[in-house]
Amino acid sequence: MVKKQTVWLLTMLSLLIVLSVYYMTSPDNGEMAFIQDDQWLEEEAEGNEAENAVTSDVSTEELFASIRLEKQNERDQKTEQLSEIVASSDFSADEKNEAMEEMEVIQATASKESVLENTIRASVPYDDVLVRAEEDVIQVTIKANELTKEETREIMQMVSDEFGPTRVEVKFQPEN
């Protein structure tokens, strides 16, 4: 079995290569965007009384990709922790079973998110759809300039069909 350190090193090297290729091929000549927290911006403006706040626009496509990558990294880390529990002799059979069940839930949730994104994208040709299943809410963000009430209801129904009865938040992200 491959050691955890080797997997970690390969993962980091892969990420470094992907980011390097992206940086080198980006159409903005290597200019990087900086996303700031709104609260931090307010505190900074109050503290420095700055009149000229520097902000940078991030394309919706990059934002969606970034959120997907972050979510996948979180799931991968959680799955790795659960795999260690299953492989370890320090845990009871019940704890190992719970870890296995949680791994299955993580995998099923990721699969449902992907299926739902594709279903929504196919129903009305949106440029992109981002579905995030949190503990108590399913967040659906559509890359569109606006959503009608009918489109929102259809999306909520699709979420209900895939995830069952749960709280749903449908938002749209303008394309520019």
C-alpha cells in the first residue's frame, strides 16, 4: 500500500503542476485576482480611511472552478481520514463501520451533486451550474444574468427529486 506521505506529495505536485499550467496559459498575462472578504474590506476601509479600495473581478467560471476544487479537497481530506480509521487496528469494528458509512455518504453526495448539475444544465442550457450540498441546505448557483420564478421552481423540484425534501437556496451569478 502506498504510504500516506507519498500520496500527499503526489497530490501537492499535481496541484502545483495544474496551477503552473493555468498561470502560464491564462489570457490575462499572469495577472492574478485577489478575492477579499467583505467584512475585511469594511474594517480595512474604516481603519485606513482609504478612498481608493482596490478590487478585482473574478470570472464566474473561475469562481465556480475554485469552489469545486475547494469542496473536492475538503472531501478528499475527510475521506483520507476515514480511510485511516478503517485501515487502523486502533479502532473498533463499530467505529470502522461508521467510517465506511460516512465515506459512502460523501461519495453519494458528490455523485448526486454532479448528476443534479448535469440535469439542470441539460434542462435549460445554462453556461454553468454549481450545486453544493451542505449539512442542512442544498445551494444551487446558476451562471445566468437572471432567473425567473418558474425556472427557480423547476430547479427546486429537481433538487427535491435528487436529494429528497430539504431546504434549497437557488441563486444566480451574473456572467460578467
